[in-house]
Amino acid sequence: MKDRVKKGLELFVFFFKIGCFTFGGGWSILAQMEQEFVDKRKWLTTDEFLEIIAVAQSLPGILATNTSTFVGQKILGTSGAIIATIGVTLPSFLIIWSLYPFLTKSFQNDSINKIYLGVQAGVITLILNSAINLFKNSVKSKFSKLIFLVALSGLVLFKINPILIILFGFSAGYVSLLLERRL
């Protein structure tokens, strides 16, 4: 019982800290989550973490919240899911609630806009790092590389709807499974 409470507190503190610094959305925190739960604490394997990301990004909602919920669930069950979700969302709620009166005026301030641009540049670096790590750990076979290239081309060159890209990936993986079973 003591271990569950300790682990729950650790989950809350980690996700609260992450929630305080989640500028740029969920992709910016994936590297931090992987480092904490896969590399440092060994509570998840790389494959488990990648599965969580795949499910979290395919569901409606905010990636950071979805991923946090699934990580909490995997580590501590339903209570972990609740703890992680509250931990990651509470800072945003508190910050927005306390800063709302000032935010409406700040978007008209050039100095504040330049600060936001600086934060965005840093966030893009975090997102790129997460994307590279996801690529290295997910795209391993020639077939998955082909799916990746077709999906990337469709998204970037032809501006195909992301939902269709996800459906394409699902369908290609399913066809691959069927072909593999046949052989």
C-alpha cells in the first residue's frame, strides 16, 4: 500500500511539473516522459511507451493529456490514470485561471509576442527530437519505411487529411498482417 501511495505521489509530482512547462503541446513533453519512465525509472519499456503514444495520438483530445492518462494507467491502474491526468492538467487550469485577465491584453503587445516566438522555437526543437526518436523506434522494417514514405508524401506533398493518413497506415498494417499469415 505504501509503495502505491509513493508511486502515486511521484506520478502526480512528475506530471504536475510537466504540466507547468508544456509549451507547444503534447509532442514537446514526450521526450521528457520517455526519459523519466523508460530510461530513468524503467517503469515502461520503449515498446510500451510507443504503443501508448500510438493510441493516445489516434484518439480525440489533447495528446499530452491522453498520453499522461495511458502512462498513469499502465503504471498504477485506474488511480494512476486519474492522478496523471489531474497532475498534467492542473497547472494549465491554474495558470489560465489566474492569468486570464492579463492574457487578452498581452496578445497586443509586441514584446510579449517576441517572447512567444522564442518559446515556439525551443518547442520545435523538442518536437523534432521526439519525432526522430519515434522514427528510430517505430520504423524498422522495409515495409514500415515504405508506409512512412507514402504517408509522409501524402501529408506533405498532397495535403491529405491526417485522418486518412491514419486509416492508410492501419489498412497497410492490416494487409501486411494478412499477407504474413498467408505465407
